[in-house]
Amino acid sequence: MILSMLSNRRSTLVRAVLVAVALVVWLGIGSVGGVAQGKLSQVQTNDAAAFLPSSAESTRAAQESRGFVETETLPALVVLQPADGSEITPDQLAAVQEWAQEVPDLALPPGNEGTWSDYLMGEVAVVPAQDGEALLVALSLDGGKAEELLAGEERVSGSFVVALRESLEEDLGATATSAGDLGLQAWVTGPAGFVADLVTAFGGIDGVLLFVALGAVLLILAVVYRSPFLPFVVILTAVFALCLAGLVVYNLAKNGTLVLNGQSQGILSILVVGASVDYALLLVARYREELLHVEHPADAMRRALRACVEPIAASAGTVIAGVLCLLLSDLGSNRSLGPVAAIGIASALLGALTLLPALLLLLGKRSRALFWPRAPRVQTAVVSAGGEHAHVDQAAEPDPADGPGLWPRLARFVGRRARPVWIITALALCVGAAFLPTLKASGTNQVDVFLTDVDAVSGEEVLAEHFPAGAVQPAIVIVDEGDVDAVTTAAEAVEGVDAVVPYTGAPGGPGAPATDAPPVVVDGRVRLDVTTAASADTQEGVATVEDVRTAVHEVSPSALVGGAAAETLDTQRSSERDVRVIVPVVLLVIGLILMALLRSVVAAALLLGANVLSFAAALGVSAIVFNHVFDYAGADPVVPLFAFVFLVALGVDYSIFLMTRVREESVKVGTRAGVIRGLAVTGGVITSAGVVLATTFAALGIIPLLFLAQIAFIVAFGVLLDTFVVRSLLVPALVHDIGRRTWWPSALSRRPEHGQHTAAPEVGRPT
């Protein structure tokens, strides 16, 4: 008796120490990681050119082009026009010229010493439009300093655009929506304007996105648990896991180990919150189930962890393996998302398996109170020999598939109509998948990237009306001096090319007069500037540059075609290549994980095939919605790739949760009865997990950017499709129809079935 008491006290002390250590460690992570999470935007890189591989032609052209200029620049273009549509008056021209000359002397934001002249290159050019109805002020930021941080942790490029817009309003009374005494409207556009507006759009990631996601999840959890305490326990787990992920990602990005951009940061937040809550739902559900059978919460948690560690770890491992396949991408933005997302999932896993159990056991023997007012009580107990605490003999447990409720009824229905159920659901998914080819994922114009009205987009449209659109960011051709004439002739013959001129180094801007200065020659190479009829940030401009590249290479194989449109072209080609390479690798990796987890080739193939069909259906339905409901102009080629990686990896999660429980039950009662039991027991919790993950991904839609809105819809819809159709109907119906052969070649495939499910299995019947 005394030894037993000492043993119990020792066990209680050990549990208390473990809980305390876990809480202290996580509190430390939260205090440091919370600060790092708030600083992630400071280590972002959103320059698309920085993500291209060094082998891309536009990258090599950019490298050679640096020899022609002392310093690279980031243009900021201010376009002004009379609000009444009339021509520019002499007074208006004089006022704008005076304002333009004062821009370099504008003071830096508060907290900084000096003026903007420290960051500007060359002279400020004011160019009237040929039609006399607009003015263009061309300013050039030092490209090497544009990404530096000023006091207040604001980037130079964004702060300069803000300063220009404030100065236009204060000094000229000109904004995009109103005209002052001069009667002028003004917009700040160009590369610097687009970068600034893009950073502003991503600014919602740090606060608004997380607030919306956590708020929505909290409401769902309140409905699921009907408890005032448990939702906050789960949310705390997700928040601390996000702090851990933010801490790791921030330091890696700060040290240059990985590249973080705005879309990766947004997806990181969503993944961590969604995965943390999913894992928590599974663990809490099993913990509550075990509280019905054992007295002490610690024993219930030990049994719940023993049952949940494998499926949760396998689920996390599947997602991590899937996203790490992005490391095979040619694009740095895709490659960086792989480890960023993997870090997020690993953090969610650690939080669910360490912090969550500690929080649930914080009250010791009174931990059941966290489930109030529906705290689980121990049901009929049968003491097992040698047990430290009383618990129910598993053989005497009632069959959950025989009980009332939605999921037991659905499970019995699937058992009775297995073949019609899987045939009908498979056909319905095939119908959705038939629309997949209608998804327009060949690229979009830059102005279509923003889903709300922004200054840079409006300014770009006004600029294109009055100035040569392609002169803002001309294509550049680096060619041997002896091939200049042949290349010039070939490029001028391309439809959509307005002019081809050698680079002379003379200052100017769109619409500026040409000079007679000789071309600059560097190491026997000459740079040609190719002005296109279409702007460089449109798909028409990209297509023209593709034709220029083809024509130029025919007469000069060593020529390099670069510039903004060429960078977009190379990005799109790299994205298309990534789809062809990464998709098969993801399927292979996830298939191998499923085989190892389920110890079955057939079950792995079944789950993988079902989820691929679900992905195709989700993308097909999304194409219909994008084309005919939202009327999107198109999609970036990387959208299908990201959607595939997330949907297949995350969709398999729910099938893993189901099939691991089905396998557990199949050992006891046979495959057909086991699948009915598994669906009945896991239906509610997996559905809740799917709704939570879909909600968190849908929260990405609040960021007014086309790419994130499309990813949000595809993944949210696809997760719901996986949850309610694939995992609830298609997979269990297929497994029930196939029977024990599902587990081939494991020994479980050779065990006899117990017959169709009509009642609870006979107690103690051998399996």
C-alpha cells in the first residue's frame, strides 16, 4: 500500500514537472516569437526578378546590362492630367516643373535625417505628352538603396511613394480623385508605385488576416465544443505555434538562408492556424473519448496520445514532404515557400503534441472542468488487472455505429449502399474535373493583380492613354557590336515593336526626344532598347517580347533579351516547368508515406487516386467560378501548382485520420465493419477540422490580391470537397466494397471478414 502511494505520488510529481516545463518553454517561445512574427514584413522580398534562376535569359541579360549603367534604378512615375480633360496650360506646366525640381529636397520621414536627394539618381525629367493632355514626371530611385529600411522600419521605395503622394496633395492639390486650384489630377505609378501598393496590400497579413482567421476559428470551435474554455485552449495552442514558426522563419530570412515574400508569409499564418486546430481537434476528441473510460485525466491523455501520435505525425509528415517538393522549383519564391510551410506545419505538430496536452492537464484531476458544461464522466467501469486506474474493458464497449446521430446513420447507409455511393460520387467528381481545361492559368496583366482600385493601376491606365506604353520599361537586347544592324532589323520587323534604339546613356523618359550620342559599348557588346506598343506589364507585351526573342536569336544566337516583360515570360515558363516536375514527385512521395503508414499498396493507391480526382474537380469548379462568377482575367501559372501541393497534401490528411481509425477497428471486427465504425467515430471531428481549415484558407481572400484570392477559394472549396464527399462517401464506400483486399499485401488482407454490418459485432469474437 505504502509503495503504491509513493508510486502514485511520484507519478503525479513527474506529470506536474512535465506540464510545468512545457508551459515555461512555450511561454518563452511566445515572448520572443511574438516579436519576430511582427517583424516578418521587414525581411520580405517581393521583387519577382529576384526569384528567377540564374540560368534564365532575362537574369543573364540583367547581369550584362549592369555594365552599361553605374547604378540600377527603380523608376517612380508621376502622371498628371487636367481633371476636365483639356490640354495642359502653361501655368500648369510651370507649376509641375517647379514642384518636380523641389522633390529631391523633400525631407525624409520623421526620425530620419536628410532629404530624398540621398536616394534619387539623375535629374528629374518633366515630359509633356504629344497630345498635350498630360504630363509625366520621371524620378529614379537608387536601385541598391530602394529596399533599405528607414527609421520606423519602412522601406525606402514605399516611403518615397508615400512622400510623393503627400507632396502632390499638399503642394499641387492634386490626387487621383480630386483636383486643387491647378485643376490637375495626379497618380504615382511605375515600378516603384506598384511595389509600394503591393507592400500596402500585404500589410493586412500581419494583423487583419490573423485576426479574421482566429476569430472565425474561435466561433467554429465554440459551436463544436459548446464550452467557454476549450476554444481558447485550442486557439492559444495555434497562436504559440505561430510564434514558434515566426521566430524560426524570421531568423532564417534575416540571415539570408531563405527568401520570404508576402504570399509565403500569408500562407504560413493560415497553415499554422489551420493545422494546429486540426491536430487539436483530433487529439481533444480522442482525449474526451478516453475520459469516458478512465478516471484520471492524465491516464486519458496518455491513451489519447498513444492513439493520435501516429495519425497526427503522419498527417504532418505528409504535408511537410509535399511542400518540401517545392524545393525542386526553378523559382526562388516557390522554393522558399517549401521550407517556410514545412516550418509552419512542424511548429503546429509540436504545439499540438506538447503545449496542448500541458494546457489540458493544467488543472490536474480537475481538468475535466475544461469541457464544462458537457464534462465527460466515466461510464461503466470494469477494473483491469494491474491497472493503475479503473477503465472500461474494450470488448464490452458498445458499437458506435449502432448509435443515433448523423454520422452513425451515414456510416450505416454507406455500408448498405457502398457500390452505388462510390460510383455516383466518383461520376460527380469527374463532371467537375471535366471543366479543368477551362482554367486560364497562362498569366495576367499586372493591373489585374490588384482586386481593388489602387493608385499605381489607375496611373498606369492614364499613362498608357497619353504616352508610349512600352517606353516605360523597354525590353533590352544585349548583342555583339557586329550584330547590331542585323538584330535591329530583325527586332523592328516583329509585330508590336514600335522602335529599336541603341542605349547611349543620355537621360530621358517616355516620350523624351532621341539624341545623336553614340551607343555605349561594354566588352564588345551593345545594349538595344526595344519599345513595344503594349506595356511591359501586360500579356500582350510579354507575347511581343517572346517574338522578339525568337527573331533575335535567329540572327544572333549569343544575343540576350531581358527587361520586365522578359522576366515575366521566364517566370511563366519556369512555373509551367515546375508543374511538370513537381506534381509527379509529390504524388510519389505522398504515395510512399501512405504505404508505410497503412502498410498497404491498395489503400495508398485508393486514397491518392481519390484525392487527385478531388483536386481535379475542385480546380474545374474553380475555373467555372473564376470565369463566370468573379470574372477574373486569368490566373498566374503557379496557382495550379500551389493548389495541387496544398490540396493533395491537406486532403490526404482527412483520409489518413479516417483510415488509421478504420485500420484500428478492422483489426478487431474486420474491414467492412471497421470502416463503418471508423466513419461513425471520426465523422464529426474530421468534418469540424475540414471546416476550420477551409475557413482559415478562405480568410486569405481578405488580402486584395488576385493570386491569394484564387488560392483561398480553390483550397477552401477543395478541403470542403475532401471533407464532405471524398472522406465521407467515396473513400469509405470504396473500402467497404473492396473489403479486406484494401489492406493488401499486409496480413490484415488475409483475415476473414465478419460479414456485413447489421448489428454490433459479437463480443470476444476472434479476428
